[in-house]
Amino acid sequence: MKRTNRKIPFLFSFILGLAILIGMFVIAMTFGAADVQFSHVWQAIFTSSNEKGMSIIRELRLPREVAAMFVGAALAVSGAIMQGITRNPLADPGLLGLTAGANMALAITLAFLPGTGYFGIMVACFIGASIGAGMVFGISAIKKGGFSPFRIVLAGAAVSAFLYAIAEGVGIYFKISKDVSMWTAGGVIGTSWGQVQVIVPFITVGIIIALMLSRQLTILSLNEEVAIGLGQKTTWIKAVLFIIITLLAGASVALVGNMAFIGLMIPHIVRALVGTDYRLILPMSVLIGAASCLWQIHLAGQSTRLSKLQSLPSFPLWGSHSFYLSYIKEGKHSYDTSFLAAKTTHDTNFINFPHYNYNYYWDGYWWNEPLI
């Protein structure tokens, strides 16, 4: 195996990533639609004080930031695994039909069960994401050798287009397109501790299993023939890894809706820091993905204070150019950067921006998200 060439020691990168995550969490907890002092944040987290504003921090802001961290980590890890299995630098969890399946389930739920609460919608999206992934795997496995990366990518594209069409058709026919769009815009609006407690265990278990299989993923990412020659049971390992991707991405979509670009971009940033060994890529993806999602959500929440824009396009715009430049820098891998430029431009034009601010009626008042 080729020795990984790393310019920065992993321990230093890990400590730096952890520091960035902690710093981003402190910033997100302290600054928002209503700024609070760091001492109040400390008291709200580590004491049982009931002073004014403490319950708001505990019940509104803290679950939202915790959800953002776990979702960012889950999407980054699932994206890294997807790119490692398929050996495709543009692979992300959306290729498995997860997002499209969640959108379809959401549209059907809103159309036929309009009184379903937030928790019910979350469960429906998780089931829909699993159905989408199941369809991709089923179509891929029709022929012998169906679990090849190329066949899975093609099946994922076809299934995603089909499920998106169903979601669009249901939305148009039942006149619920606006409601579906509000969910699929992505964000942590209204996230509660109950929802976090349901989803976080799934994400935690998925990340732990992924870390345990990181060595096998590294070998698999080189070449499937090499992995077979080293005695690796590639079919079994790929099946388990695809289940992990479904678990992580499905749980994330069910909790916060679509959060595009994290699963695509973060693994490339991490590889620039730690090399191509997935024993190092996956733990760093957890830190950088969590910090990136916090940054994304926090900037979106600040957008109402900076301008009158309803969404904040700076993250996907910054991400696409950083992504493109990182590939130009790594030209030794002979990637087709012209295709990459077209791909990232396409993603920027059609991406679901990470967060929207909505006016809604609650507790006798009209609020503008985020609450705090």
C-alpha cells in the first residue's frame, strides 16, 4: 500500500479540528438573533440555574446546535464513505436516493395525513430515505456484480429522478408544494430535545461502526481487486458500509431536511489535511463536518441581521469555489477539473440553501426564525 503523504501530523490536525468545533459551538451558542453572555451559556449548560433566559438557551438554542453538530458529522462521514466505496470524487449520500426518498415520503404524508406532527414527519422521512436506498440496492443487485460502484451510481441517479418526480407530482396535485419546499429547504427550525434524543443514537452507532471499518474502507478505496487479493470480503463490507450511509444520511434528512454540500465538500477538505487513510479521514470528518454545519446554521441565522435576504447563499458559493480550488491543487490525481467546475456550478445554482427564515404564529405572537 502506498504510504500516505501528510504534511500536517494527525494529532495536530485533530486538536485543531477539535478546537475549531468547540470555538464554533461557543460562537453559535453566544451569538444569534438575541445575543447572550458566555457566562449565561455556561450556567445554562453546566448548572441548574433558572435565571431569566436560561430555559430559552436550554430548550431552544442548545438542542438546535447539538442537532447541527450531529447532522454535520453524520453527513460528512457518510459522504467520505460514499467517495471511498465508489472511488468517485463527486459522490455524496444523495446518490443513494436518500434525499429523494425522504422528499417523496414527506409529500405523501402531507397529502394523505395532513395532521401529522413534526415527529411523525421525521419518522416518515426516515422511512422514505430507507425506501430510496433499498430501491437503489435492489436495482443494482439484479445482475451479478451489481454492487459495483458504477452500477450503484447509475441506479441512484435513476431512482432519485423517479422519486423526485413522484414528490413533485403529489405536491402539485394536492397543492402542497410550498409546505414540501419549506421542509426540504433544510434547517434546524423547531428542533427539540425529543427529536434529538430519537435521532442521535442512530447517528452515534453509525459513526462508531464506520470508524471500526475504516481500515477495510481504506483498502477498498484503492482497488477492489487489491482488496480481494488481501482476503477482504468486499461484498459484505460494501453492504455494511452502504447500510451505515443509509443510517447516517437518512437520520440526518429526517431530523433537519436537506443539508446539501456537506457530504460532498468536507471529505475533500479533510483529505487535504490528513491524507487518504480513512482511519484518519473519518474521525477528522466528524469534527470538521460538525463545525461546518454549525458555521452554516449560524451564518444563516445571522442573515436577517445583515440584510433583508431570506436565505444565505454564501456557504454554498464559498464551498463550491473552495472545492474547485482544492481539486486544482491536487492535480496529481488527474481529475477532470472542467467537469468539476460545471458540476459545482450546477450544484450552486440548484442547491437547497441551508436555512430560511419564516414568520409563524406561536404562543400569541408572530415570530421570525430563528427564535434565539
